[in-house]
Amino acid sequence: MDMITVNNVNLTLSKNHILKDVSVSFEAGKIHGLIGRNGSGKTMLMKCICGFVGVTDGEVFVDGKRVGKDVDFPDDMGIIIETPGFIPYYSGFKNLKLIAGLNHKIDKDKISETMRQVGLDPKLKRHVRKYSLGMRQRLGLAQAMMEEPKILIMDEPFNGLDKEGVEEMREYLLGYRQQGKTILLSSHSAEDISALCDTVCEMEKGRLCKVR
């Protein structure tokens, strides 16, 4: 079963043709990689899948529902795209508690458990504005994962992590796949892609040029 289907998608922004006739499907329960240079269209494709950017032509389906028609934003999806935004003068735990309060799916214990899984101390009172880049990235990962969504969309999720942190995150994502979750991630690291991904899609100048 395909969890995500992209049919003949084109995206034009300010007269720039960002995505060009992109068609691809991502099977449920697997880790799928997107690779390509900066400006190749990876991030914009992810934003279209998440409903953050509406396509100019074509269709995007997530879990059988058309994005922008049946749903504005797909249900049960965890997202980390570009630099995660948090309230700078709150702690990491307080930020996640506020986000969790929108859906009321998880309690404080689950938030704390997820923070520890990504290598953060939920009791740390330090404001997020004083976090390092790596700590911010870990907090973004915790935000995406804490409600255990069945789909994860992750744009360069290992940015800012040290070698140990990357290994921990790989193990976590492989375990997530074993639970039947679907993961779509982009990475500049060939090692990350090789270690994690069941399928790999290469993009170049807004087009899907290779699938393996």
C-alpha cells in the first residue's frame, strides 16, 4: 500500500518553476530517501506533501486523502522541515507541552520519555534561545516524534548532531520502521541514506531524475 502518492505535480512560485511534472509513490512501512543538491526541489516537495505549499498543478495524496481538497494538512504526521521554530524564552519541555496541548494525545510522561530518547534532559530549565544548534535539532526531532505519528517527514534531520547523536537517531528511526511507520527523509549524507533507506529518489532542477 502506498502511503504517499504524488501525481504530475508542478509548482510555480513568483514565475519560477520549482517542481516539474513530479510523480512518485512512497510505500507504507518503509524509509524513503530524497537526495539532490540545494535547490533541487526536495524541501518544496516535502512542503507540498505536508500541505504547507499548494501545488500549481497535479495531485498529492496522503493515506488516501487528497491534500488541499480532502484535508488541508494530513493527519497523523510528524514534521521537521528547515530550522524548527520554538518560543525562545521557554524551556524545551514547556515548548513541547504547549504543542502537545493542541491535540491532547500525550501526557507529560510521554514528552519526557521522548526528550530522553533524543538525548535531552526534560528537567533542564534552560531557555531554548540558549540551546546549541544540536540541541535545537534534537528538540525538533522530539516534537516530530512525540505523538508517534504513522508518517514522519524529515528534511535533513541529522543537521547539527554529533556522531553519537546521528547513530542514536538512526537506531530510533529503524525501530520506528519496525513498528510499521512510514518515513520520508532528505540528507546530504550518502552514509545516512545507505544505512536507513529502502528506496532512494534523486531530484535535480525540480525534476525526479532517478528512483532506486
